[in-house]
Amino acid sequence: MNVTKNILVYMTHPHVQVWNFLPIHKQILEERVPGSRVTICSNSKEFLDRLSDAQMAIVWFFKEEWLEQTPNLEYIATPAAGNDWINLPASSASKVVVSHGSFHGPMIAESVVGAIFYFLKAFNFSKKMQSRKKWARMMVADKLGSLKGSRVTVLGFGKIGQSIGKFLKPFGCTITGIKRTSSEVPDYFAEGDRIVTADKISEVFAVTDHLILALPGGAETKGLITQELLEKLPASCYLYNVGRGNVYNEQDLVTSLENRKLAGAYLDVFAVEPLPEESRLWEMENVLIQPHLSAASPQYLELFVEELAEKISNEKNILY
């Protein structure tokens, strides 16, 4: 007979509805994890009042001082891929396991594919001509490109980066993944595709048509892409950032875009969020901005709950 395990949820978001934990998610988790009792908290006070009885907490963020109120806590789960909002001290690592979501790849890949074709198929320019009621066939045709035969570089070739590559591969491009250590190539790789380590970054950048950044935040990636590295990229290259905004100096990127040393950029993440209104990026025609939503979808928390339930079932040391 399973012992009842208390799972406490504090997961609300004031702006994005699909990031709010709902009764349907509670139902899925309780059905998938026998013996679990899920309680949804609507605010931090309710969460903290109940925290002492919980074996698991499902949250967007967790403060270090809350650990003092967790005599029974064994596991913290968050849908977030990065550790920006949950970073417990090493002394608590043996007591509390922290689990991050790893289901984001396909959703982010959809966003990247959309952004690539936004640029290559001149959708923004076509919309502008549409607003003027102009049949600008010649002008639009001159701006069209194709992903077939292009060279795509994915900097940060982990689960998300590999998922992006998998989505792009059927369009006939060549994929180069860059990561800290070498690893086996994905099964969708073909002749010409490769994984290289960071020491090859300069030579790879020089022959890149589309640069996709899927790096985590933190000290290791801060300022990794210097102005010198940006200048290695061909002027025809497009840049896509779905990782974190700390990887380059934003002013260096603005300069490259303004001087047409880069063809354009899709930016989902920024050094300061929300992006300040005075940023030049807002006004640039060759920039597509999303407010840190590349992984958002109606199925977001359903996918997270299903993944979490599988983790609990497969790892007997979690809760049982």
C-alpha cells in the first residue's frame, strides 16, 4: 500500500495563462502518481503555510530561506529549463533534489523555424507592401531565400539545441552543433553534419548562414560571444537567441545589426527583461522580438506534468 505523499504546487503567472497550474494538471498528476495528494496554492502565503507538510514542491522559483520551513521536503520540481530561479546552496543538495523540465525542445524549435522563414520568405516586407496595396512581386522576390543548402550553427547543442536541429534538418540544411564536450551525433545527422567543441567557434562562425543560440545562463556563458566573434559571422547571417541574454553585449549586437554586418536577428531573451523601451532593438526592421515566449504553448504544463510523473515512476528514490 502506497503512503500518501503531499505535493504542494505554487505556480502562477500574471501574464501568461498557459503557465498557470490548473485543476486539470492536478488531476493528471494524481492519476499518474499513485498515492499522491496535490494541493494548489494561489499565493505565497498559502504556499509557505503548507510547506512544512510537503514532500514535493512544484514551483517557478524557490527561495533559500524557505528551506527552514521544509522538514519533510525531498524534491523540488520546476518546468523551467534553466536554474535561474532555483539555486539552492550546496549544503542542501543531499537533502532536496531539484528537477528541471526537459520537454521544451519541440516548442522552441517551432519558434525558431517560424523565425527563420519570417526572414527567408520576407514576410515582414510582404506585409508592408500589403498595407500599401502594392503588388510588389519583383521587390519581394529579390528578398527571398531558402533554407535548403544553408549552413546552420547551433551554439549550445544540448536537448533543446538538438531538438532545433532535428526540426530544421528536413529542410535540407547542414547542421553544426557546438558544445563544451564532444558527444555522439544524433540519429538525424547526415553527411556534412557535425558536432564540434567551443575551440572551433571562430572557424564555424565564419561559414554560418543561421546562428542559433540555445545556451543556458550563468557565469560560464556570460559574454561568450564577443564583438570580435560577432564580426566573424558573414553579413548575410541571421542570428536567433532562445537561450539567455547574457551571452553577448547587447550593444555589440545592435552595432552589428545597424551596420548591416548581420542580416537580422530573432530575439526571445535579453540581458534585462522586460526589454527597456529605450533599447534600439525595438525600432530595427531587421529584428524580430518576442518577450521570452519561445517555449510557450497551450500544452506547456500538460507536457511538464506528464514528464514529471514519468520521472517519479522511473526513479524509485523520488517520493517512494
